[in-house]
Amino acid sequence: MATFQIQGGKKLNGEITPQGAKNEALQILCAVLLTDEEITISNIPDIRDVNKLIDILEDLGVKIRKKGQGEYTFQADDINLNYLFSPEFRERGGALRGSIMIVGPLLARFGKGYIPKPGGDKIGRRRLDTHFIGFQRLGAEFVYEEGSDFYGVEAPNGLRGAYMLLDEASVTGTANIVMAAVLADGKTTIYNAACEPYLQQLCKMLVRMGAKIDGIGSNMLHIEGVEALGGCEHRMLPDMIEVGSWIGLAAMTQSELTIKNAEYDELGVIPDVFRKLGIKLERRGNDIYIPAQDSYEIDTFIDGSILTIADAPWPGFTPDLLSIILVVATQAKGSVLVHQKMFESRLFFVDKLIDMGAQIILCDPHRATVIGLERKYPLRGTTMTSPDIRAGISLLIAALSAEGTSTIHNIEQIDRGYERIDERLRKIGAEIVRLD
């Protein structure tokens, strides 16, 4: 188990460029299974979860060639479906939640797809019903081995277009169903579809491959199935979660930072939510400039009541940044209620912040009230363990702002979502060392 050792309390300065988007990569990479032609993808982040998925694709028979940093070609012209029943696949697929999205493309192109119960962050229930109900609407049969945690769908007679109203606006569920529907016979309508930028990116890529999709960016997608898809080139967006993380880092460490190539137009409400915490930031072309701030004050609602920041499906605020908001609020002037609606265990890392001196009341599994200390009582360095990706980066930001030395164990969780983060932070002045 690897560890970060951080000497906190230092102001940082310089430029930092966000990596390619992790959540987009997990969708886009699975889409290469929809065609036997070559696909080139660039700006792929070099992180554990993405690399695990690339390994699974290679084991399935996808020909993969690395062209340069973050750029690969993929060609799925000789897929070995027997690999799906191997012990290796059960182990590798079960260790990566994103592996669920290989099922839709395999079902569409080969008439069958299987997956072991996927892992990932331990942040509460993350059910798969939306995926499989969608496949069933398209005419597939659900297959389950009792007691095996192994799921499958089969459609020996092919898929048929259908109307469906999703029970939740699941991003991965929508992506999986879209990838199945593009090769189905007839028209598919998906209502209550997720419309995150990464899902839009997937749909735009599929259109370049020859798919017929209308309503991209809305919560109602119309898909006319085609017989086959071709190759294309695709460049992934920068990771919006990294952009939000660096805004929070600048505020907590009173640093002057420029976030390069942030694709500001794709960030939705993210900049405005940070502004509600009193953080100054400005758009400079495609970059974001954050000046050094000695202090920042949390807004209230018009009637003077305490501000609430909650997550919601896009275009609402992404749940992946609520842990950053919570940490940043600990040193603000004022108070805020953080309401995590979508995952019931994601706020449980606050005990580590309390150990560092933060004033936080965990109201229940979904809500925490943060009482800002206005830097009168800086956070103290301590020893802690990262429970998941987003809590891990939040604890790292807290440690960089704290007085003294902090140690974070289980940083493999952070490595799952952030590319060479210690190297990039050192370039802007952070004192951080990786200990294996």
C-alpha cells in the first residue's frame, strides 16, 4: 500500500493542465467494440481505472497500439467472446465498475454480453437495474447465475428499437443502452436519459462512426438503428472533476493558479458554485485564472438563510465535486449545508477532517453542515487513509493547506482517478512525496 507524505501550509503558484476525463474514457473505450474498423482516441488519462479497462479490451482481442502520450488506436476485428467466461475476466471485470459498459456494445454486435458484479468506490448502493431493464426493453433476455454475482444478456435474434422511460438518469446506464440501441433494428427513444457532457461526447463519437442519434444534450434521445458502424477519431474533454479540484486547491492554499485548457463552456454550473463560496476566478480564453485570496466568504440565500449546495443530474452540480466543496468550506467565512443526494456513504470521510480541526456536523449519511473557520484555526497535519477517489483528493487538498506534516495511506484510490498527481503538484510548488 503506497503513501503520500505532505508538508502543508505552502502557497503554490503556476499553471496546471487537467488530464483527459476519466468518466468519458470509460464510456468511449467501450464503444470501440461496436465496429471492426480502427478507432483513434487521444487525451486518454494514464490512470489505474482506465488502464485496467484497456487491459480488459486487449484480453478480449482488441488490437491496441499506443501512438503517443494519451493517444491509442483500437481495432476490435477479432473478439474472443470465450474470454467472458474465464476466471481472469471475472477477477479483472469485478475490480472495475466501468467494465459494465462493455455489455451494451457486445450485446449489440455479437448478441450477448456478460459481466461479473463490478467493484469501484465504496460509496453506497450503485445498482445496475437501469442497464439491464434497458437491454430487456430492446428485446434481450436477462441471464443470471444464482449465487455467482455473474450477470448477462443475450439476444440471439437481434435487438429491436423500443420506447423506454429510464427509472433514473444514470450516466453509465444511458451510455450502455445507447451503445446497444445504435445497432438495433428500428427506432429507440430513451426518455430521462442522462445528458452529461461525457455522454454527449459518446453520442457525437457514435455519430461520426455512422450512428443516427437526435436530441444530443437533452434528456430525450432518438436513435435510428443502423446495420454497421465504422472507424473514427475522437479527442476526449479535460476532466471537469480535476478542474474543480484545482479551483478548490487554489482557494485552500491561498495560491495563484491558472488552469490551462479547461474547456470552460463544458463546465456548466461548476464555476458559479465555487463563486458561491466566495472564490474569485475568471475565464481567460479557454483557461481559468484563480488569484491568491487571503479569505473567501460563503454566500447566503436571499432571505439570509444558510446556503445549501446539493448534487443533481446534469446540468445540476456533479456529486463528484461535493467532497471538494466540503473541504474548501472548512476555511471559508460562513457556513454551508452540503447535501449529497445520490450516494449515502460519500460523506463518511468527514471524521478525518474533524481530526484535522475542521468544524463539521454530519447530520445523516446524506448531509453535513460545515462551519467555516475563516483561517483563524488552520487545519492540522495528521495521518489518514483514503477511502475512495474523490474523498482521497479532498483529503490531499486538506493536507496541502494544513499546518505540519500529513500522511495519506491507500493512495492507490487517488491513482485510480488522477494522473501522476504528485509530479504535477510538485511542479507548482507542493511538498509531496510518494512512499511505496
